[in-house]
Amino acid sequence: MLFKKYSKFFWSLAVAAVALVFIAGGSFGSQGFKYGFPGIAYAGPEPGLKYKKFTHVIPVPYEVTVSLGKGKTEIINKTPVFVKWNRNKDRIEELREKIDSVILGVNCDVSVQIVSASKYDLIYEYKPGIQMIPASISKVITSAIALKYLGIGYEFKTVLYSDDGDLSDGVINGNLYLKGYGDPEFDMDGVLNLVKKFTGKNINEITGNVVYDDSYFDDKYKGLADYYSGDTKGNYWPYVCALTFEKNKGSSNPPYAAADFLVSVLKEKNVKVEGAIVAGVTPVSAKEIGRETHPLPLVMANMNKPSDNHSAITIFKCVGAEFGLPPGTLEKGSTAVIEFLTSLGIPRNDFEILEGSGLTRHNLVNSNMFIQLLKYLYDREDIFDAFYQSLSVAGVDGTLKNRMIGTEAEKNVHAKTGTINGVSTLAGYAVTREGELLIFYIAMNGFGTANPKPYRSKQDEICELLCGFSRK
């Protein structure tokens, strides 16, 4: 009777609740709860049910060395900069006004979007739909497809093989193969570790050749260098191959250099090598002797923190080889990106990712796509910590080591930077005064050959506002 008496009231509440979901950009469908706001459709776990806690780090007084000329310097103490708020204003509205004032002084194309990681409510946006050149924040996409298709437990490897199935006599009656599978960290120490495993099997002679196998990738070693007119010049593109050695620096043929160093160390260990060093392909039937590996979280951090282009393109091709079939190519990596991002509900025309480093000016993204990607990574409890720790920390390390020092953003921003001529970008996460995690994307394009520092300074100002923000 009670329900019947108030049934119209209850029905009104139900209709109002459904209407609010749709107004907020959400819907109920066969795939479960979808939530977002106008312009961003996010399919994922219901927001607000988060396991993560973030601590806002309070900046401490710091020292600055000031040049007085004639070789003289003075160390002065500086007080951290704190964001001040007007208690009589709505905090979000005031934050928007402050960010507007920062953007007003930027004389180039700008796109900004900021949301709450847990609530996924829109905090701020400025020209959210326009396509922008991402530069090195493309590495966030490379990280995401690596975590998706390689997996958090993946290990990049370089392997020694033999085509002799019986090594009990201490002799390889045949060839020794050194095969690279796209490990960007493989170096001299890696070779030394392989030699330890080799000699640990009491092998003292190789009757055949030492074969270096670079077949896991294609032979387009310089990415998109000179492919597009007006794109990033060829000398900026790293040499990328499946058998990496010492970041491929200082050698015109890194796979040969790796094999040559291997042979020299084997000879130092009194292993007799009768054949030559040659290029080739490892037989399917070859037996593994030993491997050197590096875990994905380490490789990802060594890509993101220093913004290493060689690692990024190498990982991109590894994903291509895993997603499709070897050899890994930029085209296969790009196909993996399309498959992954569209599976998140991101429209295909919101992005174009041709390679994983961001060196090309033909990579394109928009803020909706990028925010949704960062939100996806946040929601994946199994991978987020590894990704979050791979990003540079303001005032601490990587490409943000010298930025935001002495402000509330110091140690409270984990983000990826991006810089090529006329492009400066920053995207990642900021911890507010209340410990709320905000997701942000800031892209600035079209300032020509001007110094990027003033544009980075504007990005830093926005981050300082975010970290000083409180809803109370």
C-alpha cells in the first residue's frame, strides 16, 4: 500500500536517475555500464570504485645557485610556490579561470583536457577535438600496446642457439647462432652473461660459423626517415634492428658488432672458433644454449623516462611481430594500435599512429583519445603501477627532472613529455592537495622553430594549478 501510494514519486526518481546518466554521457547497454561525459565515451569499470590511494607530496624549501658574474655564485634558499584560492568561489570554476588565463598567453594552437581519474568527471577542456601532433607522448601509446599484446610479464630476449643437438662432447659440430628478438637493452654485459651460460655447458669448440640473426624485424632500419617531405630529418632517426647492441651507437652494423664482440670474448675464454662471422637465419630445429632477458616494466621505464626513441621504435616493432607474425614492421605495429584503440571505443578518425616514438610529424591524436587511453591504463589494476612508475616525475627524474621544482607539482606529477620542432606536449597524471588523481593532456603545436621553453613553462603552470587544487 505504501509503495502504491508513492509509486508516482518512485517512478519520477527512477526516470530522473536514468536521465542524469544520459546527460552525463553515460548509457546502459548489453556490455554493462558505460560512463563518460559529452565528447568522451568510456567503456570500463564503474567509476568511483578504485583501489588506489595517492599521496600529495608537500614541497620543501630548496636551494638555488645564482650566478653573480666573474665566476662568483651565491646559494639562496627559496620558498616553495603554493597555489592560492578564493574561498568565496566555486573551486572548479576558479580552476578553469586560472587555466584560461595561462592559455591566453600562448601564441600557438593549444588543446587541453583534464578529468578526474576515479570520478571521470570533466574538470577542464579547451579545443578538445582538434587533431594535434603528439611528438613523444606517442610513447604512451607504445607503452599501452606493449602491455596489451606483449603482456606485463613479457621479457625481451637475445638467444644463443646451436644446430648441433648433442653437446656432450664439448664441441658444436656446426654453427652457433646469436638471434635478436628486439631487446633494446642488449649490450656488452648481455654478451658476457651469454658467454657465462655458454661456458657453463663446458663447450670449448665451434667447428662452424658464428651466425648473427637479425630476421625478427624487417630491414627498414631508419624508420620513416626521408619518407615524408618536410618530416623529421633522417639523422634524428635511430638505427633499429632486432639484434640490438649498445643502443646501436657507434656501429654501422650493430648485429655484426654484437657477434664480433661475442667471438672475441669466447676466444678469451679459450673457446676455439673455426668458422667466420656471417649473417643468417636460425633454423627452427636449433637448440637453445642460453638467453639474456630484460622485463617489460624495465624496458618501458627506460623508454619513457628519458624519452628514448630507439627503445620506442624497437618496442613498436616487437608488438608488430607479436600481433601479426615476424618480421616486425612499423605497419604491423600501426595495425596493432588501430585494433587496440578502436576496441576501447575510440573513433578511428581520432588518431593516426605510424610509428612509436613520435619523431614523425604525421602521428596525430586528439585530447578525447588521449584522455580515454590514460583512463584505460589507470583502470587496469594489473598494469597501471608499472606504467605509472615508468613516467617521469616532476623535479625528480627523466625529462621532467628540471621542471616544476619548488612548486606543488614537484613529485606530484607523473607524465610523458613530447618535443619536436614547433611541438610541445605533456600528458599524464597529477595528484591534488586532497590526494585526488587527475588525468591531463596538454598539446601545443605551431610555434615554428621558437624555443620550446616558454611553452613548457605554461604546461608547468597548469600542472601547478592541478596539484594545488582542492574541491573543498
